[in-house]
Amino acid sequence: MAQALNTALREAMGEDERVVVFGEDVGALGGVFRITDGLTAEFGDDRCFDTPLAEAGIVGFAVGMAMGGFRPVVEMQFDAFAYPAFEQIASHVAKMRNRTRGHVALPLVIRIPYAGGIGGVEHHCDSSEAYYAHTPGLKVVTPATVEDAYSLLREAIDDPDPVVFMEPKKLYWSKSDGSRSGGSKPDTGRLARTGPFGRAAVRRSGGDATLVAYGPSVQVALDAAQAAAEEGWDLEVVDLRTIVPFDDATVAASVRRTGRCVVVSEAAGFAGVGAEIAARVQERCFHSLHAPVLRVTGLDIPYPPPMLEHRHLPDVDRILDTLDRLQRGDRPDTRFLDGAA
């Protein structure tokens, strides 16, 4: 996935000289995850360059550049580092088109490595997607596959409006077949557009229940579906691809077909994206549901230290337990919804 993102940036910069890339350590170093590796050498330090350690300044600079005709792509380095820039994002990035009655667009991309699974220390792992999804005026995108990482980033750079592009850190080393990368890079010559924003993908077909997931949780949902098959469950897995815009049609069609739904998300359960998905499914599919919509989420706690991360993140066992409760019609497991261990 890291190489696919790098390819998307390189191609966009090669095709449009207005595309510029900047952020902390993205230049000579190539980024802490090497997503921008080689871009400064190829395009020069006026097209891919380092900035001071000031996230609000990075995004503010991007706003000005976008207003001046550029198409900036900025990196926040880590999810929890982005919060100092949130005032710029919420007050200016998200509102400029509306504030100017459509006369000023901001075609910029804010790349945010996010979520867990890498054992990061404090401020290096977080699931902040709900902040951006709740901010009208932003598109919020999160790929789960190598192919989507390339395609959605190309789509984001082409978009006339601001896009928050959330990259699951634990998937940077995944390969196009879904396995962990231990050697060769993907054949980037075969990367192609996989579909526009607002179109979810059915990653696995099934008839007994629908697992709705996005970003880092998609592979967990697929692993759970495989394990559940041994227990007689035939599960469908829907990958949202974009949180905003949201593909109600694909999700609702799947749930109406299966009659059951479980939402899987790493973020805390209370007031999260998972809660919004559950509400939308309940509203649109009420008469097709055989059981309440359930959620498997992170705990409602500050992100835990590395050695406790595995207890916080949704896993196959928690999804299987939720499926058992779904079948029995039990009430929600409040141990996870109220943040208790």
C-alpha cells in the first residue's frame, strides 16, 4: 500500500505541475512511512518539501496555496498530531466554498496516517475519523486495499473540494492479495482506478448477515467471516471506502438481503462513525431486520499504551461473540459500549 500511495502521488505530480506535496519530513527523508520517498529527488524541493513542526501552519499554508491555484497534498505524519490543525480544517478548509457562495474552492488533500495495529506510543495511534466526518464540507476517505489506496488518492487529488485522506497505518505493508508484505513491491504498472467516491465495495458475498467495515477494520471483518464460515455463518462484508460521501444504497441493499448487520470499527463506540452507520441502517432497513444492528468497536477510553492495544481493537473473537448474540437476540454487550474492560 505504501508503494501504491507513492505511485499515486508521483503520477499526479507528473501530470499536473500544480500538485505540490509538503509536511513534516516528507522531503529528503521521504516521510516516516516512506510514502513520499523519491519525490523531492524527482520533482525538486519546490514541489515536495519539508515544513516546520506546526500542523496549523501546514494546513493554513495549504489553504492559501489552494486559493492561489495550486493543488496541495499535505501530510499530518500521525493522526493525533493533526489536532492543532483542526481549527484551520473546521473553520476554513471545510467552509471556504460555502462562505464564498461557491466562488472559491479548495482542491487540497490532507493525508492522515491513522488507527492502530502498529504498537505506537501516545499521540502516534488514534481513530479520529468522526471529527472530520462530522464536519460538513469535507470528504473523508479511507482505503482498505492496495488498489483503493492508489485509486482513491488519485481521485482525492483530482477532486475540486477538500479531502481528508485517512491511511490505515497497519496496512502500509499489506500487499494487493491482502497478506502482509515481506518482500516484493506490488506491480504498480497494473494499478488502475477502482471507482469514484461514494461507492462501497462488497468484498465478500453472503446471505446470513452483513459486516460493515472501513479502512483498518475491513481485513478483520474478512478474517471473521472466514472463521464464522466454519461455524455455519455465511457473512457478507461491505467495505465503505469513503465515509463521506456515504453509500447508503449498497449498505442498505446488503442488509435488506441478509436481515442482520454488525458494524466493525476501531474507533470508540460512543458517537462514532459506527453509531452513524448503525442509525442509518436501522432507519432504512427496519422492516427487513431480524435483529438489532450491533457494533464491534474500540473501547470508550483514551487510546491505550502499546501492550494493551490488542485488548482495545476489534478482533475476530469479538466479532464472533457478537454474531452469537445476534443469533440469540441478546441485548448489546455494554462492557464494550461503555468502555469497561
